[in-house]
Amino acid sequence: MLTGWTQQGRIDGVDWQVEASRPSHAPAFTATATTRPAGTKRSVSAQDSGASKAAARAAAAAALPARLDSPS
């Protein structure tokens, strides 16, 4: 969804930050997705976690559209 929104010009791309916590044998990852609605200076972020980097990114990506639709 976010890639499509970027291609449509609705958002100015997505910046990702992923951090690991807990021991390496049982890691937990927290991902933060940050974007800007096109034509604005307002930055919007969503953060979520998962057992893998991909799961954390997917969860943060799923949370971001609701944040974009809410007023700042």
C-alpha cells in the first residue's frame, strides 16, 4: 500500500528505522515508519514490533495509513 501511495504522489516516500532488542537467541524488533503527506511539512510516524525485522516493518506499515488520515 505505501509503495502505491508513493507512486501516486500521496506521500513522499517512507523512511525506516529498525532496532533489535533482547538477546540474539530470542530477538524482538521494533520498526518505525516515517513519511510526509505530499505537499506538506507534517511528518507522520508509526511504530510497532515483531519477532522478525519483516514482521516489525509489516506491522508499522499497517499502522501508518491510519496515522496519515488522522489530523495532526
